[in-house]
Amino acid sequence: MPRYYDWWVYVVLALPGILLFAVNWVIFFHNLRGGKWVSGIVLFGGLWIAGVCLLSPWKWLALIGLADPGIWQLIYALFCEYIGDPVKKNKQEGQDHAEE
């Protein structure tokens, strides 16, 4: 039977992840204003929080890790070629036909 600690032990273990999570959100909103998309701490905060929550008795709290914008940006970056903007694709196809 696993030994569960007091809730504060898990909070202390999650502090680095919480810090990275918060900084990632600040960077995300800063990038929205500036137009650049730069982040050096991509999704470590969400993964750290999810890992600590999976060790705790409250495993459902691991879903908080999905709120990290780095995870969604990674998914978008991996599939942006396939889920691209259809209007942009139509414009590019029109330009390709005009060049011919």
C-alpha cells in the first residue's frame, strides 16, 4: 500500500512546475502582443505538475498539466502542415495557377 504524505509535501514538490507553468503563460501572453512565438521552457511546467499529481492521492489533478500552453503549441507545430488555414491554401493554389 503506497504511503501518502500531507498535501503540503506535494505542493512543495510541484513548486518548480508551478513556476514554469506560470512563466509559460506569461510568455504566451507576451508573444500574443508582440507577434513573436518564443519560449525556452516549452512544456516542462505542465509535465512536472502532471507527474507530481500522479504521485499524489489526487490523480485527477494531473489534468491541470494539460492547461499548459506549451503542450497545445507543440501539437499545433507538429500538425500545422495538415491543419493549415484553408483560405491561405486557396490563395497559394491561385498564385500557383497564375504563374503557369
